[in-house]
Amino acid sequence: MNIKYFIRNLKTANRITKNYTHTIRYLILNYEKRLRAVFNLKSTIQISYRFPEPIGEINLLQRLNSGSDNYIFSEVFIDKCYDIDLLSTPEKILDLGANVGYSSIYFKKKYPSARVACVEPIEENLSILKQNIELNSLSIKVLEAAVSSTAGLVHMEKGTKDYNYVVTNNQKDNSVVVQALTIDQILCTLGWDTIDLIKIDIEGSEKELFSKNTEWLYKVNNLIIEAHFPIFTENDIKYLVREYDFAEYSIINGLFFLQRANQNKVDVY
């Protein structure tokens, strides 16, 4: 064990967890691979965290899944990858690719008056996502589906981690069939005419999502996109900015951020 990194992780654990019990649980989460050789660990662990306001205290059910959940948790709550300044407080937030709910919970805690909805297609993720929402007594709408430019059934292939299922054209041994919804269908289901903020992290399927039936983009004030190279590149971002009247994009925390200059004049088609 690298003592330097252990001390760093211990300091982080003391800083962000509720008490010593949860500090130990956080360390178990970080060292699960080593501990499995000695202990019969459960598949999940519940940890209570404390962060500065507006996030405050949160309770999360996290899987001991070779660091997959912990990686996303660190991105969202420790590295604060979605801590991006907006021109106005969002009232409607859509989370595409919600996984187990960390980003949705982050947005709801940061903007408590906002209506938050999330889209996630994978059954194993959905189970944890719903429990995490309930643990924090938050009102977040969950849509059990993938997102696509056209509605229907799609195959999703499991990758090496629990967060990187990808849409595939063919059925494979490690693929599942899920329902896909378009953004227009999602808006209709939610009863929304516009969206103040969309977060998109759909493991390369963003290329397909933006390929057709994209009039909904005129209804969006802010876009946060995790681009998966080389499938989706900076040239694709430049196209979205140019064609859908966004202000010049920026790269924040490794994410592409597109913002409409006039937040009060979103055209609805």
C-alpha cells in the first residue's frame, strides 16, 4: 500500500464524511480490491457525506464494483465537474445518462427549486438510482429508457465498467434490449416546453442523438456535454453552436459547455 496515497485518502474521508463510521466505509470503498482478498465484502455500502452548502449532507448507496461508482462520485462531488456558473437559476434540468443518480442529486441539491428529471436505461443502475433518490428525500423524476434521435428498442452493450454501457447495432452476448425515447417524447412526458439545463453523458451515443430530429435544441438554454472521442469531437460542438444559435462554447472541467446568450428568449417550435 502506498502510504502517501492512503494518508491523502484518509484526509479526504475525514473532510467529506459525516462521522468516523462513514470515514471507514469510504476507505473500504476506495480499497475494496485489496480488502476482498481478506474479507467477504457486501456488494453495496451506504455512506453519509457532508459537503459545503448548497449540497450539504447527502446519503448514498454505493456499489463495490471495482471503483466504477466511486469514480463517478469523485467526478461529481469531489472534483465538482458540474459546478458551472449559469446566467440564471435553472427551473428545469434534464440529466441524460444518470447512472446511479449522483449528477441528478447534485443538481437538485444545488438548485432545490428546480424540477429535475433523469433518464437511465440499465436495470442495475436504476435500482441504485431510485434508492439514492429515496435516501435523500428528493423529488426527481426517473425515466427508465435510453435517449435517441428516434424512438424504439435499442441494444446496449456492457463495457468494462458499470457506467459505460453503449448502444450497439447488433445483439451481443453481453447486450440488453431497452426502450429508447426521443427528447420530444421526454418533454411531452414531463410537460415541459423548454429546458434550462441538459447534462449529456451517454457514452458516445451523443453523435447519434444530434444526427437528426434536433429541433428540440432551440428549446435549450444550457448544454453540458461529455464528449467521447473520437466518436464525438470539438468539430461537432462547433456545429451545434453555429446551427442552433448558442453563444461560443467553453471547456470546463473537461466538459463542453454551451450557453444561450439570451436566457429569456428561447424559441419554442
